[in-house]
Amino acid sequence: MPWFWWLPLTVVVLILLGWLLGPPLLRGFIKRRLQHYRVAVNVVDPSLPTALTGPRRVAVLGGGVAGLTAAITLARRGFQVELFEANEYLGGKLGSWKVPLGPGEAAWVSHGFHAFFANYYNLDRFLGSLGTRDGFQSIGEYVILGTTGAQVRFGKLETTPVFNLLALARAGVYRFRDVLKAPARDLFGVFLEYDAKETFARYDAVSFADFDRLTQLPPGLKLAFNTFARAFFSDEDKLSLAELIKSFHFYYLSQDGGLVYEYPVHDYEPQFLAPMRAELERHGAKVHLSTKVSSLAKTAEGFTVNGAPFERVVLSTDIVGARSIMTNAVGVPDEVKARFEKLVPGQRYAVLRIWIDKDVREGYPPFVITDRVKVLDAFTTYHRFEHEAAEWTKRHGGAVLELHCYAVPEALTPDEVKRALLDELVQFFPEVKGFTVKHEVFQLNRNFTAFHLGMNAHRPETDSGVPGLCCAGDWVKLPFPAMLLEAACASGYLAANTLLREAGLQEEPVQSVPLRGLMAGMPQPPARKLLVPGGTP
């Protein structure tokens, strides 16, 4: 067999192209190959009307990003929308609520810091339509902090796909000789070859832990992979390699925005949620907060939700609520219920917001990923960017911090989780040793979507299988790659478009990063069979 077969085919092709074309032309080639980093998912017919001429009642079950996207889109087009939200606030994972801090003092808290990446095309458009996209700031640097104090910084790296991989080596994340040795040499190419059908057929039953074991990831690269994997609420032995490949394609290898992102400088309630509720009310929608969906039934005329009649339903709760509602629904086929029965949440996640009397040292961006010792995955210095938190520190000194664990070890009790978060804060930032907690809000939840082994095949799609009932949420299997907030928003648009199309109205435009990776469809080296359970090269 020729010697060059044993080199990763992607490396051979790119070296040849780089030699023939030179870096500027190669960047142009990559951009064209990746369809200028943005593709249209649907075609909008401008000749169709934009609004209904008669009433249609729609129930939107769940007021997170997916439900709000669908509800506001439909309300703007003349649908009679009623939104049901079990919490006392809108927003879901983006939700925010007030907690007392003392006499005459209160603060907004949320489920945690959210990043807004450059390739969140649909979310950016949705927020822009509400006028809530103003006032964002760039994180500047994406930093991973090691337990020894070593840092990996991604802020000023090359952002063109493939060039950004080479830049990681120059930044010290890995050495070229580490990834040009077998078997890693022949396995890393999977990240440039994303294709939904092929990727999930081959690798959805393979865990990230299996990939790590086979490739023998160098420490710096393993740190980057581990922190990325835990951001999807899963330990490495549970996370599907196919989902990880999709995530890397979406965030890093299909667009040139890099890993640097933006964030709002106000709490989510005044920044996003109050304007969203005002928009719903302006278009006549009814919002039912603190209202759990206790019953859903399919009827000859449409549906009933908590006994009230509706013509159509958008199911947009979190994964726990969706499973409960659908498995208990009346008139829903057993085969549909079976798909929802397979929906499970990921691991527990913890968020600890603390108001303390000391501050961590300068020199870090507002949000930093950590190489956890036991639980601490990330921390946020809210008082350095959020206006509301900054006002508190002006009055009291100290800091407002948020500590995150995205995949809580199952054996730990809530008290053990909280104690470990505080202990590890001191380990990473010894300057706050002996701090006093003046106020705290601790959350330990299990309601985020699992991206575990073998789940993709059974994941519900926009079309639930029940006529008139659409699904929206980050747990929905989309026909294009998207994750987290962008997946939620895009799914809300897809659900709304289903009802708009049914009513003969113009759809909302939906965009995506390229559907396939730069090297998708290329021949694969024999060693790739190592990634298939039971496979041999």
C-alpha cells in the first residue's frame, strides 16, 4: 500500500493545496468550499401573504427561547397565541428572576452565563427584530485555566477553518508530532468530515472516552476537548462522538467567527425577556406564567390544553416537560409516545451565584473555563461586566461571582457540590482565601438535553408525528447543525414555519452553517475502522 495512504488524507490534500495556491488563495478556497460559511435552509416566497385574515388559535407550551421564537413569530403574523410557562418567569435556560439580598435590596439571577457566538445566525436575527441586540460586548479572549495556573487563550488565533487548527498548535495546545503519529494521525480527520447521515451512522455509538483512548490525546488537546465536551452536560464516557463532531463542525470548523463570542451587559430580564413579553402582548398574545401543562389531548377539532381548545400546538418545553406531556397525552399514537419516552436529560448541572467580600485578580475575561479538579468547570465575574452586579460592588465592595459545574458527579450530594465549588475557587484563585459569602443562590438541576450515546436516531423532529403538533427546543433533531441557544431559536422558527406554510403564508428565513464539513465524502484511511465498535483496521 502506498506510504502516503497512512498520512491523514486531509493533511495531504491541504498541504498540496497550500503549496499550490498559497495561504490567501487557500483561505478563499476553504471559504468557497464551505459555501461562504452560511447557507439558506429554506426558500421564502415573497409573493405569498404575510398575515392571516382569520383567527387561528395556537397553544405554545413552554416559554424558553424556542417557545418565545415560535410564539412571537406567529403572533406577529396574526395567530391567536397563548403561551403556557410552568415557571414564574419567561426565558427557560435564559430565564431570570429576582432574589432578596437584604433590606431594600434585590438582584436578578439566572441559570448561568450564556455566550452569543458569531454563527448564531437565527438567534441574532430574532434578537435584532426585537431591538435587543444592542449593547453587547466581545469577550475578547476565550481562556481555559489549568489547575497549575497554565492558560490556553483563543482570542487572537486565526479564525479560518483548518488554519484555526494549525493555530492551536502554535498556541501550544498540541504539537504536530503528537497528531501525526498513528493512530491519532488517521482518526482526527473525522472532525473535518461532518455529514449528518454518515457521522451519526458511524459514530453515535462511540463515546468521546473511546476516541480519547484510541487517539491518546496529548494533554493540552485533551484539556480543550474535555472542557468542550462538559459544556454539553456530559462526562466523556457518555457523550456521543457524533454529537461532538457536529459541535466542533458548528462552532469551529464551518465558519470563521472563531471561539470568541459576545455577551449582554445587562441581566437577561431587562435585556431580553421584558421586551419579548411586551412584543407578545402588543400582538394580542396571552402569556400564562406559573401554569404547568397538566393535560394535552388530540381531538377531532384539534387539541385541548388544560381543557381549553386550540387548533394547533407547539411543544417547546424543556426535555423533561416534553417527555411528561407527550407520554401522558390523550389521543397520541403509541409510536409517537415511544419516541418521547426515550428522551432523557443529561447529567445534573450546578450554578452557584455568590456575593463575597473579596475579588479575584485582574487579567481574565468575564467568563473563564477551568480544568476542573472535581466539579468547577467555569466561573464568571459578573461585577466586571453586568451593570446590575457592578452597582452592588460599588455599594459593598467585593465581587459577584458565578461558579458552574456542567456535569455533576452522580455520587455527590448538593452540599458536597456546593462545598467543592467554593474550595476549587480558592484553588484556582488563592487571593480570595478566607472570603465571606454575604449572599448566595445555589441551583442543582437536571433538565438539560442529553447528547449521549445512541440517542440521535430516536430524537423527535419538528414534525411530531401528530398532525397539527410541532416540536421546538434544543432537544429537537434539526435538518442542519446547530447547538444550544441557536438550536432552540432555529427550532422555534422551523415550528412556526410549519404553521405558516400550512396557512399559505410566507415563511421566515432560516439560515445555517454549511451542512457538511470541508472534507466530507473523502476516502477514509483503514484505521478509521477502529472507531466502529468491534472494528479493526
